[in-house]
Amino acid sequence: QVQLVESGGGLVQAGGSLRLSCAASGLIFRSYAMGWFRQAPGKEREFVSGISASGGSTYYADSVKGRFTISRDNAKNTVDLQMNNLKPDDTAVYYCAVRLWHGDPYTSGSYVHWGQGTQVTVSS
């Protein structure tokens, strides 16, 4: 029943910006914290950013601090990831996910529902 649909991925030049969106359905969205992860070819899934249910707390991987901003709109059941000053190392498939209550925001095992992913490719 729970569905997460990411959009906004694509090809962008280094230094450019991209905004990813995740539309959620099948859950009381405002009750759940959310997160963004990414996975590059041949690499493990990596935490990118997280946000509490109300949006009052945010979390970022060191590699994206100061460049990415996570936000949510509980009236629209969406969570976004604004990505600025993109680098080639940001190239990956990006996934949004629903976090369990009391789970560690930085750990993939704390998330139980995942979207299909959207490809982000950053050229040099």
C-alpha cells in the first residue's frame, strides 16, 4: 500500500543544481520521518539526508552539508532534496524512504519503505 515515487533526476553539469521530489501515499505521512539515500554503481547504499516528521530536525551526510537541503510539505505528502553545487561524485541513483519510529536517521536499516529511485548524473 505504501508507495514512494521519486522524480526530478537527470543529467546536470558540475556546479549545477537539481531538485528531487518524493511523493508518498498509503501512510499518514505527517507521522513519519523520511530520508534520502543514494547508491552509485559498485558501491554500497549511502545515507544522504533525513528529516523528522514535523520537519523540525534535519540530518546530512558530511559529503553534502552546505550543498543539499531537505524539506517536506506534509500538506502535499512530499519530501524534497534541493541539490546545489553538484559534483561528479554525486552521481548515483537516489532513493527516498520512510523511517521507523525511534530509528537512527543515518542508518538504512531504520527505513522500511523505499521508492523506485531516480538517476542523477553529474558531468564534469
